[in-house]
Amino acid sequence: MALSLMQWKPSEKLSAMAKHSKRGSINCYDVAKAFIVTIGTSVIGSLIPIVSTGHFPEKQQIALILGTAVGAGLTYLLKQLGTDEQGQIFK
């Protein structure tokens, strides 16, 4: 029996992950999402030199990619600090 998207209801765990933390605080889901942003940024940043040159990135490029990825994760956490329960930033 197929279940359409209109009938699908998220589990309580997924609903809890979708909840925003209070303004000025970060919960464990925010940290997990920042980790996902960091990993995604580093993977995409690593693929760009591989695709464009056909070679694995050098040490300097890897350091730059990792710095950019950590910066993206920290930026996400800073944004979450200014976001309220409704997802509004600095209102």
C-alpha cells in the first residue's frame, strides 16, 4: 500500500528537530545541523579542485577548504543565536 506525501506525518523525533531553539541559545540539533553544513561545505569544496583540475587538492588548498567549512558551520551557529522560535532573525 503506497503512502502519498499528503498522508505522511513526521515522527516526533523529526518534529523535535524542526523546532527552533530560543533566541540567544543553541540546542544539540543546531550543533548537528552546523556539523552537516561543515561537512557539506568541505565535500563540495574538495570536489571543485578535483573536477576542475583532475587532481586531488594540495595541502594549502585543503587548509583553505577546511577553514571555509569551519567558518560556514560557525556562521550557521551565529545565525541560530539570533533566530527566535518562529525562525525570525533579529526581530
